[in-house]
Amino acid sequence: MAIDSQRANMSLKYTIPLESWDNKGSRVLGHTQEAQEINTYLMEVETKLFQCYQELRSKT
């Protein structure tokens, strides 16, 4: 995630084996139930962050 063109990292308290992580897509690889649940959660967090960003932009 980037804030004012600066990279910001955050932890969502999940540990993913390196070989199961798609760095380019920022998602868990595979079609297991766990991978799908984590990817859904990641999309929800991304959506909420974007909504917060849009709200902040509209206030300035």
C-alpha cells in the first residue's frame, strides 16, 4: 500500500508459506478453502481501505 507515494506495510496476522504467496498479485496461490478465505479477506480489507481513502479525499 502506498500513502503519499510512500510505501506502508501492515500486518493482518496471517502467516503464509513463501511458496504459497503470489508477490505480484499480493494473493495466496491455490484453490484450497483456506487460500480462498484468505484472499476474500484480503479483498475485503483492500476495499475498506479504499473506501476510507475516498472519504478522506472528499473531505479535503
